[in-house]
Amino acid sequence: MTTSELLLLLGSCALLLATNLYMARRIGAIDDIPLRKNMLHIMVWILPFMGAFLAWTHLPRQPRVSNADARPRPEGFSTEDAPGDLVFDEAHVFPLISNTWIRNGFPLLNWHALHAWAGSMNDARSQRLAIEQGQRAWLLHLRDALGPHFHLHESEHAFVLSSLEDIVVVATADYVASTRKRIQRVLAGLAHFGEHGKSILLVLDNEETYYNYVSNYYPEEGEFAFSGGMFIDAGCAHFLVQRADLSAIEPVIAHEMTHSALSHLKLPRWLDEGLAVNTERKLTGVGVMPLGQLQELRRSHLTFWDEARIQEFWFGASFFRTDDGNRLSYELARILVEQMGQNWELFTRFASNAKREDGGAEAAKEVYDMDLGAYACILMEHEPDPRWTPDPTSWPVKEEG
């Protein structure tokens, strides 16, 4: 090896070492979940130069501002670092990091393990506070994963994780609190948020981030309809929307919070969605159609529904269609609930007893003395057809979504 070649080799090694040390310091300085930071460190040292470049692309554009340097925020904004462990007291410590994994760039917590840890405490109040502590810790890790422009706001009734302006975040939290009360009034006898539990709202910046997050709760295969918001009841009940003006996301919040308030009932999907759409309209006034659109909608219903598709509706699969059947499913659910709910006392009895396994068919017979399929035939101006009656024997074993 010539002297020039040796110098070139030594220079390359020195440059590689300097680059890796610089990136290692950058990675060490960011707020992130240790698992992902370790993955970035491995990438830097395993792949010469390319690893450093790839790690750099995954770093936040700027490090999170330290608490000492951060501008004062209104009351309720969390400036604390995301914890590695939950310490309730000396006898109750939950290893948060080892019970968290990364999927699609988002931290997911082992909620079963957290609830088991909280359940080991002596009284209900301590258990509730421990669960809330776990929710807050998870949201802080999610805040860091989403980037330095995200912040967590906590009020008496809500957590709001977003990149919204401070004043908008406070207004959103207030809207969540007032919407909880209004939903409980509109759905008296059915809605339940829990005496102490907080509603959790995630406001994600764009469609790509929204669907990357949502994909963690969907099957890996299949086609699914687009949405502007979603209620997720998987270990930790929370709902999310895409960022927009507050007036634009208010109907979505009202809709998804209705799902949250009804989640304890385990309703058939058509009943759950029908209640959510009707409540959203009552609270926000959206969805009123001119006469021409109503006539077009009626024609679409008459053309679309048949004995096979109505079974999809009772089972819940039609709400995930990617064609016009998605919109028509929500509208049929709204119409059914609107008509059946005119006698609220009877409807409350029906909804409280409706089972997801049979689409609410047995409860409808007991409370209304009617066949749901025959009722749907009347509303859809269809000739009486026994094949429209909910038939669980023709459904897949388990409801998806």
C-alpha cells in the first residue's frame, strides 16, 4: 500500500469516526423512546456513512427545547420529559420502556400489563390514578415520537395531544369537556364517560400521519374506507382527528366522543354509528341536505340494498366498504336510529339490551315486537323479504374493526 493510499484510508476512517461520533451525540440529545434511539445508534455504527445519513433523516428537525429555555405556556401544558418507569410508590413501580414497543414509528403500550399492575393496588382510587399516570406517560412518549412541535395539554376532563396553537388547544379541551356533558344529556340513560376518566384526543397534522397511526389498529390486509376521525378502544380508549380549523373538527370530535360514551354497551355497529351520526347532527347542526340531495340519496338506497348487502349492514362490514355503500350504511343507520328513537324510553331499553352477536335482532323483538329486517324493508320501500332479517349464521365468525 502506498503512502497516499494509506493516508486516504486513515482519512476515511477518521471522517467515519468523526461522523459517527457527531451523530451519536445528536441521537443522544433528542427526546425519544430508548428503543428507537438504540436502533438509530446501531444503524450509525453498522452501516458506514449510509447509516449516519439514514439516522439523520429520522432525527427531529430541531431538538426539543429544554424546560429552562421554553417559553412560558398556559396552565395545563406538560413540559416534563417522558418517563422510563412509572413510580406510584415504593411498592409499585411499572417498567414502562420494557412494556412499550414501536410500530410504524409510534410507541404502543402493553395496556394489559399496565392494568394488571394497577389492579395490584389496594383501592379503586389508587388504581384509577395509576391508569391515568400510565396514560399520561404514554402520551408523553407519543408526543416525542410525533416531533418537537407537538405538546400535551391536560385539563380536568381531557388530554389533548396536538401541534395546535396554545389558545386553540385550550378551546379544544373546553369543547371536549362541554361535549361530554351535552352527549350525556342527549343520550340520557345510554352515554357514560366514567366519573373520573379523561377523554383522550389526538390531533394529527396530516393524512399520512393519521393513516400510519390508524394502521396499527387495522388488519394488515384488506381495503378500508377513508375517515376524518376515529374512536379506538384497544386497551386505552382514545379518539383522533386530522388537524383542521376547530369548527371543521368539532363534528368529528362529537361523533367520535359519542362512540366513546357508548363503548361500554358493546353495541352492534349499525346502532353505534346511527347514534353517533344523529348525536353529531344534534350537537353541531351539520348534515342537513337540500331536497334534491335527499331525493338522490333515496334513489341510491333503493338501488343498493339487497338481501346480501343488508346482511353486511347488520354484521357491520358494510361500514368499511370503499364504494358508495360506506356512505349509504351510515345513512341507513342514521334513519333506523332516528325512527326507532322517537320513543326514547323504548329505545333506551332496546339499545341497553342489543347484542352485537345478532345485530340487535332479539332485543328488537323483545322491546318493539318487530323484526329488524321487516322494518328495514319498510324504510327502504322494499317488498317484505325474510332474507333481510339479521342472520348471524351467514356472518363471519368475528366482527372486524
